[in-house]
Amino acid sequence: MSHRIYNTEAFVLGTTSRGEGSSYVRFYTRDLGLISAWVQGVRTLQSKLRYHVQPFSYSQLSLVRGRDMWRVTGAEEIISLVSPQREMARFQFISKIFALLSRLVTGEEADAELFDEVRAVLRSPKDTFTSEDFSMLEVLLVLRVLFRLGYLESTDDARVLLECDLTDPLHYDTVRPLRPHAVSLINSALRASQL
């Protein structure tokens, strides 16, 4: 019996070790939404997939759907999003965004527009970003994620925050005075979501 192979881009959100060298890996994918997939032998030295499904990677995956789980049959890392030893501010930023996606995205429901927006933001920060820039970017991206997932309405006072160019830190200065209001909107949306 042949299985259909699904090819999709994905962020590697985290891994859980299972058995002799294998892992369940949590992915946020462009075409399948949030999934966990079995990666056979990924922790062994001879594994071809080992370096392509590391946390904080952005990868191209090949998957098959088994009876009760996804299995990764192939992977190729497109880019490692961060090196924790060298880029602490970026590492903390991406950790928070991945935790938010894990918490709020519900199951296997694709949202290519949200994925593309997150991808653009995660690939855009430059070496010149300060911790203050990452902090502002985090607030703006969390607002976008909450809005795209239906936890936040596009009211007049939120619209300027939702329409700001997230990939250009020069625009952050325009919305920086609105940061306390943005944090208040985020907290209200998270409380209302009860997640």
C-alpha cells in the first residue's frame, strides 16, 4: 500500500525523544498547520535527517500520514534561524514566537498567509537589531498572530499596529509609543482565549 507524500515548509518548534534514537518533532507547517511527526533514528550519528530537523530550523519536509501519526521521510534545512550561543536576543524572540504558535494554533489547519508572515519576520531581523527592536517586533508579531487566528479584532486603535511593516525597524519608532496599548490588547486577547 503506497502512501501519499506531502511536501511542505516547516518551522521546527521542538522535539521529544522516544525509544532508541527516534523522536517526535513538533512542526508548524505551511500546508498542514501544526503537527507532530515521528522521525525514525534521528538521534543516531548516521541519520541523514539529524541536522535538518533541529529546533529553530526552517526546513523543507517530506511526510507521510500513517494510520495514527505523521512520519518524516525526508527533510532539508533551508536555514537555521538562530545560534543560541551567539544571538541571545534573537533566540529569546524566536523561542517566544514558537511557544505562542504551539499554544494558539489548533491542530492540522493550514494558514499559508500566517505562515508566510511569520516566515518573513523570522528571516528578516538583521545583526543591527537591538534587544529593544526585538521586544517591539515581538509585540507586533504577537498582535498579528492573534489577529490572524481570530483572537483579536481589527479596531481603529489596533489597525495602525496591525498594518505596520514588521520587517523594517524604522517603522517601529512610529508605533513604539503605542507599545503599552499593544501589550494591553495582547493580554486581553489571551485572557479571552482561555488558552
